[in-house]
Amino acid sequence: MLFTELSFSLAGGDVLHIAGSNGVGKSTLIRILASLYQPDSGTISWNDMNINEMGNAYRSEIAYLGHKLGLRDDMTPLENLRFYDNLAGSGSCSAPENCLDQLRVDEYRDTPLLQLSTGQKQRVAIARLCLGQKRLWLLDEPATALDSQGVRVLEDLIGTHTDRGGIVVFCSHQPLETGSENRQTVTLSPISPAAHVSP
């Protein structure tokens, strides 16, 4: 068992930081919230409905960024984002070119991904968040491999999303200044079976 007695509630504009050392279940919790894993007990609700009963109606509300970036190395950043833009259909709120510009990788938009650095690839993956109008962002170590400028761009992106009423749940060993006044922290501990939630 990784954690138990864990309970929290989030509303529009809120940010939740999942903290803790390696191996305590931060990524697992993110994946449970993304409905990729099922908890042994308990329920997760979205708008007072169990997410397991909502199915695609819930998944259409979330954007998930995990350890695997979900990008094809043989495609350019622009081609990758156009692919995801086509998946989003009419729900897209920003052109792929604008998303790459916002993440400061527009100059590499026509370069095959395999020629980019790990940090540049991470920026391209983050740029996907700009495409759709997803209310809930679930971000697993989103600052991985980013330089200081990239971290600031990520922080600005999160701040803009929450200013518009979006919700962000992230785990990160790096402190992120998200700008949200409505920020909670869940600290998972390898010692205690319980998790601690603080405002």
C-alpha cells in the first residue's frame, strides 16, 4: 500500500502540489486521477459524479502529461502538435504554431524531434496543454529537464490556466511558483500510511 486516508477537494482556479520523496506514490496518484489506474478503495468524483461511471465524459475534461512524452521522434514539433490538434477537433483554442511560440520552441518547429534536446522535447510536450480547452491538468514532473527559462514559461502557463478557472494537479521535486492563491499541498510519506493535506 502506498497511501490511505487521503481526501481533498478542488475547485476552479485551484492548484494541488503532490509532494514527497521518490517511491511514495506521487506518479501513481496522478495516474489514478487520470483514470489510468484504479484505487483499491475509495472514489474520485468530478462534478459530484464518479469518474468511473463518467468514462469519456471525464477523460475529455483532462490533460495528462506523464513521464513518457507521447511524441514521435521521426516527426517535427509542428507535426506532433498538428496530430494532437486533429485529435482535439473543434475543441482546440490555439493554433499549434502559437503553442510552440508560447513555449519558446517555434524556431525548432520544422526540426525532427530526434535532433532536439531532452529539455526542448519537454517543452514540445508541454505545448500540447495549450491546444485544448481541458479544465483539469494532471502533470507528472512537468519541469523535468527544463532550464530556468523553461520553468518560468511553465509557471506562467499554469498561472494563465488557473486564472481562467482551470485546475492543476502536479507533482514536482522543483518548487513551482504558480501564482495561484488557492494552492494546496498533499505530502505523501513512506513512513506513515496516511497522507497529509495542507493549504
